[in-house]
Amino acid sequence: MNEDEVEIRELLAAYALSLDGGDIDQCVRLFTADAEFLVYGRTFAGHGGIGKMFRDAPRGLHLTGVSRIEVRGDAATALSQVLFVRTDSLQLRPALYDDELVREDGRWRFRRRRCRFVTSHGLSDSPEVPLS
């Protein structure tokens, strides 16, 4: 594993740990100023939009799985598994993060992050509704 891959894996871990620890501001700083976050069929743009989305989202735990990372100079892509556990209901939401990353000021940052949920019908912009 090369140095860029190690740094990107650290970025992926920092995202989950800062978000789950309630440090929204730290998590937002992992994104470029013009970043986009796509989830639930919506696009949240820039630090303001992404921060508001994090503050409004349900709390939980992001259990990260394997990641496939491809680096091309100062740009990279990553495809990663995550299992989100909601704290209020303990509902499980398996998902994939599809990331576009850039090296900015010597550090890797998210330029675009898309979350797609793994459902019984395939990948979806929304999680599966649990059966009652």
C-alpha cells in the first residue's frame, strides 16, 4: 500500500469517527469548499450545505468496511462499504460510498461523496423501509 492510499484510508476513518463523535465541524473540514454530498436523491453543496445535512441527519454509528482506492496524481476515487446503525432505533442501513477525492494543500479531501443504500432490489438512493 502506497502513502496516498494510507492517507486516503485515514481520511475515510476520520469521516466516520468525527461524524459519529459529534464533531460536525471537523467532519465538514474533510471536504473541499465546493464539495458535493449526494444522498437520499438530493445534493448538498459546499461546507454550509453539507454541515446542515450532517446536523439534521439521524445520529448513529458508521461501521466502515473494505475500500477500493485508485489514485491518479492529485485525484483519486474510492468505493467503500459502510453499515450505518441508527442510535434511536438500532435500524441497520448497509450502504456504499462512491467518492471523488482531491489532494488540496497537501491533504486528501472529499470533492464528491455519494451514498447509495444496499437494498433487496439493488443499490438505491434511499434505504429500504423495514417491515413492521
